[in-house]
Amino acid sequence: MAFSSEHIAALEAAIASGQLRVQMGDMVIQYQTGADLQNALRMARADQASASNTDPLRYRVARGCDG
């Protein structure tokens, strides 16, 4: 699932208000603990960061073996 800025804002608002229930559109999620909610926010931020990672300076190096 790709997280939008609205999802992240809803998670942040729930944490700030001490709520464990988050509503995003027609979906309602009830977290059991504040730690669960914070983990969801951390995951959403990481997902959004990886989806928007278009840094042209990043590259991968592959090593081959002529063995």
C-alpha cells in the first residue's frame, strides 16, 4: 500500500491527540497501543520516502566474477 501525505497527516494527528483510532477516507484503523501507531507512522514515512526517491546521484555497483 502506498501511503499519501494525507495518510501520514492522519497518523500524526492521532498521535498528537492521544487517539488510537485513525480514519483515512472510508477506512478506520484501531491500533492497540501508541507504539503500534508510531510504528505505522514510521512505516508510512519510510514507504513515502522510498517511493519518492528519485535522486539521480544514487547508483548500484555490480561485481562480476570471471571465474
